[in-house]
Amino acid sequence: MAAKGPYNESVWSNYYGPNLGYIQEKYEQFVNDPSSVEPNYRDLFTTSGPPPLDLDTTQVPQPSISGDAEWLKKAVRASKLIANIRIHGHRAANIDPLDRGENPMAQWLDYKTYDLTREDLLALPASLIWENAPGDVKTAWDAVQRMLQAYTRTIAYEFGHVHDEKELRWLNSQAESTSSPAPLNNSERKELLNRLIQVEQFETFLHKTFVGQKRFSLEGNDALVPMLDEVVRAAAHDGAEHILMGMAHRGRLNVLAHILGKPYDIIFSEFHHSPNKELFPSEGSMGINYGWTGDVKYHLGADRAVRQGETVRTRITLANNPSHLEFVNPVVEGFTRAAQEDRSTPGLPKLDTSKAMAVLMHGDAAFPGEGIVAETLNIGKLKGYQNGGTLHIIVNNRIGFTTESEDSRSTHYASDLAKGYEIPIVHVNADDPEACISAVRLASAYRNLFKKDFVIDLIGYRRHGHNEMDDPDTTQPIVYSKVRNHPTVYKVYAERLQSEKIISAEDVQRMNAEAESVLQAAFESMKEGKHKNAESKTAVALDVESKAPRTTAVPLSSLQEINQELLTAPRGFKVYPKLERILQRRKDALKDGERVDWALAETLAFATILKDGTPIRLSGQDSQRGTFAHRHLVLHDSETGALFSPLHQLTSSSASFGVYNSPLSEASVLGYEYGYNVFAPETFVLWEAQYGDFANAAQVIIDQFISAGRAKWTQRSNLAILLPHGYEGQGPEHSSGRLERFLQLSAEENWTVANLTTAAQYFHLLRRQAALCGQPDAKPLVIMAPKSLIRNTRSTSPGSELASGGFQAVLPEPLLGSKPAEVKRLVVCSGKVAIDLQTELEAAGDRDWSWLHILRLEQLYPFPERELAAHLNSFRSLQEIIWVQEEPKNMGGWSYTEPRLRNIAPQNVTVQYIGRPERSSPASGYADVHSFEQRRIVTEALKSNSQVQAPVPSS
């Protein structure tokens, strides 16, 4: 059956060589049996008729034998060349402004390496080796040249590690396109030059005006500022209400001035009025580390606007950051998730990733060098942490402090870490600002489409030393001989625009003069004292008290109704039978004569907090179930695996509840939760360590942000940290939450540190902490959470204790204290050891304990001096105060409590210690040694009245 369609020469003009022979064979099959060929060929031959037997081959040489095996081999080798250009082209790209390296991949991008000639490539059709080749790319030679042009310019693409086929196709198509991302028009190019001039003039002005002062200049990576301009425009166009940024020191002042709008005169004032000008701004100074928020109104040009002349308002925040460089990363990620979520309705928060965008700027030595980067990249796609993709910009000056790249990483590129997370990477030459803008437009489009991270490796140099007082020639003489002779980026770009007749030399002079005059006017204004601190941030009053009600008791009837709701699963939901039996034991826990355990007290606290309208977010490595299989706030259908949280079905709740199992990391997750809480202070945020000592791995976050953030940056948080703590014979790694470290960091009312012994105390403390949400006296809470006490009946509480009273910083032992006037020994302790002492008291039966009393220090910081002193006043026969703890003497609470106990001890009353001796390790790894020591501690604390020695005067 022959085709009836007319002969169409234009249809066949792209077929020649082996490809034409192949299409002719297909046509012969079609004539014999139309059903034997693919539908697309049937349609082609039906509408266009037979392919020609010969074509004009004067432009395209043809192989002599159609379908010859040798030509097929050449086609395969040409395809391999194209693939290698896509995968390895970046290794041959012009991405280093100083041209410091050789190209080891050059031979693999040369057609001769593949035993091909130019004539061979001219004879092969492009469509044979490049699927969907552009119409103007006819031959394989054209294809190779176009690919080299796309992949080896001043912008280079590294996508081979992206395994999602849809994403990879899109990325390659963008790289190979000549029109997407959209190139800059002439107006945008002039604006870009003007911005680069402003960036350089700012650095130059600081350099000559404040001679010898540190500023960690951006020079050599000046393009970062216009790149961030483009980020803001693109994000605003896509509907972002917030752009959350994090960066270290280099270029921070320039970003503050030009992206966040911090006035020049305020920046100048911080230099001018610094008493130690040679130190300011140092890595640890407020001027460098303080964050800033700018409410920026962006005009979106007609080509990027939904409506002509549209303007949008986007809030840009640069996070406070200590000198621990990359540790701000998870904090910013937490900011972003908080900005994207609606927490005003029951159930999980409603996430809209278009509402906010995270932008993180990294150092090239820090990105592969600091583990917090990998931790943060890892959480990027996880359910409880993903936020629609972060734009990462490595501000790469090819040096870390004074360290060459070969001494600071084991990878070729600083960005190679991102490959493990299948994050697309673009390397771009910082001397080509148009390529830099193109990289941002690609990254923004990718994030908008795929909701994932993107990395731009901005490769430049550092014009000065690590700081402007440092002489880099001592360690990098070759590099800096090049830097001294290398023109700055604005000059490179200005010459390019002048050569293309887009601007004149007079235009460049005018832009420079205008930028300098603005800076000079701001400086004169600063000297005359006319500037005002637009930051409008004042130190937090450390003794401020919130006027919010702190009633933490909840009527028993309300608790009973809530408890019934919590035990009701949706129709058809099948709770695991064993777990169902455990949960149903809670049914009568609030009745007379029954007791509430730790897990139920927590759940009831959460439920009542939600009913009060406060959203809750809880995360940790096993937080849904609970490390000790006690919480069960997310249930799994035993047949379908479907999930259900009882706290999502509460009537009268007007707030969201999110509980997430975290990855096996601490620093990134704790930093994330801190950031979330700072951005959403109305939310009760909790982080739970699987074991308390795991907080060791988050020490920088604890030291630099949580304990000191309010004092350093006026940054409020009421984050709760749950650290399982208690000596259960589980060895050094699972005994101590390192209470002593938190007490050492305690000052200026910076947080609350507690070690509790009853479920009711936990209930009231959680509710008290939730009441701080959004209040001026908000501060974090650190709880040494229990392990064995979770199921110890002595830590349970009657429902009446939840329905009345409140949290008590000092809790008297209920079995003692009936005869205060006869008490000679007062034991003060905290946490689980108090229950061990109570257990021993119960075992002793009717023995006379009138000489002894025990006070449980439930809150260690702020130290409850007034409450303790009130108890001491009733002990008229007191001879000694004994601090009892499970931890070694150099750990735990002793070093912190000793001077405070001595300060309130009555005259002639001694203060002594009972516990383990000083150790380098928190606990023994041998169960029998642990048991022996624990028994000794309890026995010594409860020694008989006759053994009490004569009083020794207090020191």
C-alpha cells in the first residue's frame, strides 16, 4: 500500500546519510505492510509520501554505503563524544577568572580522541546523536560545536549525578537552549553594570576611609550582589512573601547594604565609632554577625510581571550568625519552613512552599569542610523539614583563610558534596556577570518547577587577604601576583559593553561619580550625627515579666473529656492489638484512686495547649513513638499502615500539631527547630534527643544560638529541649544528658534548666513553657527527661495534681518532713536519684526518719533560692546539707549548686557531697560496678541518725 500524500521535500531535508537509508527501509516495510511500522512512521508516510531516493548532497557529504557497519560505529563514537561533553564539559569550561588550573578532561572532549574526523562528523546527521536537536543544527559536526559552546563557556553545568530522568532532560534542555533562561536585554545589562559599580565603590570607599579596618570584602566575587538582586526579583515574581538568607562574613556588609537596605551611614557609624578600630568588624563582632530584615518593594518589569507595572512586597531577612560559619544553615531552613506553614487549624500544618524561599551563601572551604552542611542538605527532602528547595551559592574564592584548596578538601570542586544528594550544580565565572544572572534564572526556574535544592558555584578570587590587615603574598605569592594585575569585574564588563556600543566611557564615568557621591553624602551625614539607627533593635530586658496568665491547672472534667477523645480512633482504623491494650489502660487514669504516668501527662499537656490555641511542633529521632516506646502520638494501622494522630481530632482545637521523626543528626535538626521557633514565636517547639548525651553533637547550636542568642542578638526563643538523663546502668553513652554543661552556660535568665520527678510537674512545666510563646520574657527550656521514670509508679501523679496547683521549683519528699523541727540532715537532689531514695525509704518500713528530710530541686536554673531558703527556715536543728547526685563529682549539678547552697545555708550548717568521685567518663560500662556505686550513694545519703557527725562550721 503506497502512500497517497504529496511529496514534501522540506520534510525530508533533515534526513541524509545512514539516517536517510534507514527511513527508506522503513518506507519499504510500510509499502509491504503498513501495520509493521510504528504509528509515527505510518503517519509520516501517509501525509508526506515516499522519501526521496537521492537529495542534493553538496552541503552534506554522504557515506557511500547506507547503513554500513563502520558508519554505525562512528555514530556510536560520536554519541559518546556528545555524552561526555554533557557530563564532563564543565572540566574544560572557562570558569576561573585567574585561569589557575589545567584541564585534565580536554582530550575526552576532542573528537580526534574518538577516532573521528571532521568529515565523519559532517557526514552524520545531528538527529542521529542528539535527540531533539535544534533545527539549525544539521550535522554531527554542528552538534559537537553547539554542545561545546553550551557546556564549556563561562557557565558550566554538572548534572550527570541527577538520576531523575524528567529533571535531567529538563536541565540539559535548558543548558543547551539559546533562549532559556532568557538572556539580558540592553536595559538590564546597563543596570547590571551600575550595580557592579555600586558594589565596588562601596568596598573601595570603606577601604580608603577606614584604613586598616577589617571588612571581609566581597571583591573578586562582586557578582554575588546582582545575583541576589535577581534571586529576589524571581522569588517575588513567583509569589514569595519571605526570602530568608544566611551567610558568613565575606561580603556580608555589601549584602546588608545593597540587598537588605541597611543604610550606608549606619554601616559607616559602626566603623567610625568603634573603640578598637583595628578589630572591627572582627568575626565575633555584632556589626558582622548581626542579622537584618528589609521590607523591599520590587518592581517587576513587563517581561516578568503578571500585570503591567506590577509591584510586590517581599520581606528579606539575613539571619544572625556567629563565627561558626555554616551553622546558620539549618536555622535559616527552619525560618523558611515556619514562614511557609499555616498553623491555625487542627491537624498537620498546611505547607505552601511558594510563600518563602531560603538562600544560603557558603564558603568554598566551609561547604565541604563542615559536617553541618551535609546534615542540612540531607534534610532538604524529608517530610518534616523540606521547604520547596534552597538556593545554595558557594562564594568561591579558591582559598580558605590561608589554605589552598588541595589542603582543605579531597574533591575537585568545593560543590562536590551536593552530588550525593542529586542536587544540580552550575559553576560560573564571577568575571562574567551575565552568566551569573543566567545561573540564577536557571536555579529559580528549577526550584519553582521541581521544589528542590540547587547549587551555584560562583568561582572568583579574593582581592585582599583573609581580612584587609592580612598580607596574602606570604602564603599565596603566585595567585596574588595574578590578582594584582587582574582588572576588577566592573571594568571587565564595562569594556565588554563599550565594545558592543551599548554604553560609552562617559556613561561609565557618570555611574562611578554617582555611586561615589552617594557614599560621600552618607559619610558626611554620619559625621554630623544625622543618621538614625534604622535597625530599631534594643537589647532584651533580662528581667522582663510577661503579663500573660500562667495558670497551668486544667479542670479535671476537661482532662477526662480530652482523655476520652485521645483514646478514640477513626472508624475502621485498626490499632496494633498489643498497643491498643497499652493505650486503653489510660482510660481510667484520671479517676479517683488512679494515676497518670509520664506519657499521658505529656499528651494531656499537648492537648490542652492545642485547645488554648497554641500550635505545637515536636521532632526527634523517634519522637512519634518515643525512644522508650511510651509516647505513641502517631499510630499505624496494623493492616494498612495508614497513619493517625489522636491530637489531630481534638474538638475545639484551633491550632496545628506536627510531630516528626528526624534524621540521625542533632546539630542540623536542633538548629532547624530553633530557627522555626524564632520565626514563629507563637508556636511551642520541642526537640527531643534520642538520648541526652546526643546533644553533644549539637553543642555549637546550643552554645552559639540557644544559650546566647538573646544576649547577642536580642533573638527570642522558647524552644524546649528534652534530654533523656538518668543512671540506669546503660554505660557512659546513655546515662548523662550533660546537665553540667547547661548549668555552666546559665546566666542572665537565658533559659530554664529542670530535672523533674513527677508526671504532674512535667504537665505543669510544659504548659508554663507554652504560655511563654510570643511573650517578651520567652526563653528556652532544657529538661533532663526521664528514662526509667517514664514507667516508674513513684513518678506517676493523681489527676487532681494536674487539675490544681502548678509547677514547683522545689518539691519536698512526700514520705518525710512531718517533724521539721527535728530534721538534722537535709538531702537536696534532683531527678531520678530522688526516686531511688524514695524507693529505699519505702523498703525501710516504719523506721524513724524524723532526723532526715529530702528536697527535690526540680528547677536548677534559675536557682530557686527563695523557695529553698523558706524550707530551711523551718529546720531549727539542721546540722548538714547534703547534695546527692548520680553523676561524677565534676559533672552533674554539684559544681553549680555548691556555692548557692553555701550561700543560703544557716550558720554552722555544713554543705557536703555524696555521689560518684570525679571521673573523665560519665558512667561505668559495667553493670555490677554501676549497681554497687548506686547502692553506696543511696546508703550514704540515708545513713542513720546516730551516724551524723558533729556539725562543722560552713565555709
